[in-house]
Amino acid sequence: MTQGWPPYPPPGYHPFPAPVPRVLPLDAAMARMRASDPRPWGVRPWLTPVVAYVVLIVAGSAVTSVVKPTSFAGKLALAIAVNTVLYALLAGAVGWAGRDIARRYGGWDAAFGWRAPSWRNLGWVAAGLGTVFAGEIAIGTLSIVLTGGKANEQSQNLHYDTRAVASAVLLVLTAVVIAPIVEETVFRGLLLRTFMSRMPFWPAAVLSSVVFAAGHTYEVHTLLGAGVLAATVGVLGMTNCVLVRLTDKLTPGMLVHASFNGLASGIAIYRAMH
């Protein structure tokens, strides 16, 4: 070795440097928000929509149990009025709960992922749909094996028994359009990100999915049925949490949610028509 020259290779030299870990889009967005404004988010972004969701479910159930029109036109009008008011109130609660966070970080798109999907996101949507339907089949099969199909029957929370076209349109509008938009904003927007401001992704995803699943079991009257329905809805919730993490957008999950509800609605309408 020539005197005065540094040794070769230098200490710590590696011909193949270690790959830089990939930061997923949602994780990167949360890191940017924490860096720009590290103040705590508080409880309002998650507690307000959850409380509103529960209160509106109770209020809607109370109204439909007390007010019982005898004609189909009256029942349809009541259903339209109740669903319109409930989702409007829930959307208002969501807007109030998230407005300060949205203002702090540059709007609902930057803070909560309210952006249109790109063509590249459609592959994730297809993968999400496959995961949700595979999970539903697996849960249904396990339920049949363990309970002889009894739990599957008890888990149905969609009851549709009319051939009226107007009622079918209402069902599709509510289940396929309004519910995915509002519920994804609540559970994968406000709840998931607020929980992630306090904990890692996976605990936040599980917690938001548990709340999401529990909120869909109020029309099921048996423990077995509620368990099967909660497991199925929980798979949808966890899948959409992962989609949000991979894209930092709510809209891919909205498409999966709409397809999931659309299939259930289509089956219910087909059975009623035949």
C-alpha cells in the first residue's frame, strides 16, 4: 500500500448499497402532516362521527318502529325521508368533525384523501374486490360448516320484498352511492387517520374496522348472525384500510364498497322480482 493513500476499500464500503425502504403513500402523507403541524388532533375527528352514527341509527329505528304507514306509497315516502335526513345529518357531522384538520393541512384532499382515483388505482380496486369477495365466501363457507347455514340466514341485514321499481332505485341510490361515500369518509377518512395520528397503521386499521363492523349489526337479532355479519363487514373495512394505505385516496375504497353493496342489493332485488 502506498504511503499516505487511504486503504481500499474504505471502511464501511459496500458495492451493493442496502435498498431504501419504501414508504407507502398514506404513511408518507401522515408523516408530512406531523412534520408540518405536530399538534394533536384531539377526539372530535373520530368521536363526533361515531356518536352521530350511533344516535342516527337509534333515531332512525325509533321513527320506523313508531311510524308505520299502511300503503306502499307511504312506506316508500317514509324510507326516502328517513334515509335522506339521516345521511344528510351524518354528512354534516362529518364536515364539522373534520373541518379544523382539513383547514390545518390544506383541505380535505390533503388531510383525508378525498381525491379521484387514477387509472393505476383500478388495479388495486380489482385486487380489493377479489379480497372482499374471497373473504365473504370463506366466512360463509365456515358458517355453513359450523352452523348448517343458520348463521348465514340470521346475518342478513338487507330486507327487500317488493317489486316496485321506485323502491329498487331508492335501494340502489342509498346502498351503492350515498352509503359508500359517507361511510368511507367516516371510517377510512376521519377515523383511520385520526387513530394513525396516535398509533401505527395496523392497530388503527383494526380499531376503525371493528367500529365499522359493529355499526352494521344493529338489525341482526342473534349473536351468531351478528358475528357472521361483523366478520364479513370487517373484511371489507380492513381491505379498504389497506387500499387507503396503498393509494392515500378514499375513492378506490368507495368503489369496492359500492360494488360490495351493489352485489347484495342486486341479489335482494332479483329475489324479490322472482
